[in-house]
Amino acid sequence: MSYKVTEESNISTVHLDGEIDMDVTEKAKEIIMPLIEAKKEVHLNLKEVQYMDSSGISVLIESHQKATELGTKVVLKEISKSVLKVIMMAKLEQILNLDWKMNVAIKSITEQRDFVVSSSSLKEVRSFSREVFEKVNINQDLKDELVLAIAEAAQNIVKHAYQGEDTDDKMEIKISLENGQLEIGFFDKGRPVEEKNVRHRKIDDIKPGGLGTFFIQQIMDAVVFKEGEKPWINHLILTKNLNF
């Protein structure tokens, strides 16, 4: 493990690099603890940490607890995917101060693809969605939820806009990310959708069907139906703010 400390106002940023295991935890504490004891706000940049085991997680917990005790804080910045996975496994994401904005690769992405309106295309829809989200540094649970929301919306086009009829029509799915704001657009030429008629069943009314819309609304921040611009009939927009 190597490190570098930079100072700005009352914030000390510790850039850690390499692997953090039992062999280097004392060295890590020797770097971090004096900064906390000086009552500085400490930022731990973990972008270049390729590996962290339970000993390293213990250092994060101990640092967090000491900072809280002294009225300051430790913030985890630019967390590498491998470290984030261990933090999530330990269920510490709601306890430690994670700068979630840095966990999302803040960049512009716009990708779109056409799919035949058919249940046989749903696997392709899921594969396309996963390919896009692999380029965005968000945790796997959220990726899985977003793929579910997209697949359910595509399924609704097949089931409701086309009522399961065989067709050569295609639907377009467009996934865009700009400054942490995710927008997913669905375009189809099926029967016009009346938003007032789009309702999920009551969750305590246990029966088959009616859950797709519920899942979408639970996962996404906003669901908006618009009249499509030619040649499209329907335009569904799902949005999610990824700036935690």
C-alpha cells in the first residue's frame, strides 16, 4: 500500500493505492488517525485500492467512529468497485459516509436500439440494458433493478400496446445519462396509451398479473407517458436520479 496526503482548508484527503489487508492496517491507521485527532475532515480516496479485506473494513469503521466522537467526519471518495462490493456485503453503506456521487461515473451516455415487438425480444432487451449499465459505476443491486424496470416496460408494450399480437413493428429503447440523471425512453407504434388507465393492482390483492407497473414505479423516480412524435404513437419516459 502506498499513499499521498493533500490539504485544502480543513479537509485532508488521503489517496490510498494498492491492497489493504492485515499487514498494512496499522500503517493505514498511523496515516489516518492523527488527521482525525486534529479534528480535520478526512476524505479517503479509494479509487486505486484494488483489494480490501475485513481488516481494511475495520480501519474504515474505526476511523468513522473516532471522527464521530470528535465531531468531525471521514468521507469515502471515488470508491473502487472491489472495495464498494465489500462495503455493501458488510451492509455498511448506510453507516459510513460514502460520496455516492463519485460512485457513479459522471459522464454522458446515450445508447439506443430497436427490438421487434415480441416476447422473444425481451431477453435481448435485458442484455442491451446490462451492456449499457456495465459502463456506469453503480452497484449491482441498482443495475439489476433498472434492468427489471426496463424489461417490465418493454413487456407492457408487447402485452398491452400490441395485446400480444404478432407484428413486424419495432420498439425503440433509448438510455441516456447526463450529470447523474438517467432517462430511459420507450417508443412504439401500438395502440395509444391513456395514462389514466395505467394502474398497478393493489399490492395486497394477491393474484397473477398487475405487478409490472408496480415494480417500475417502485424502482424509478418518475414515470411519464407522452404522445409520440411521428412515426411513434407512444413515448414512455422513465427517470432516475443516480446522484445519491
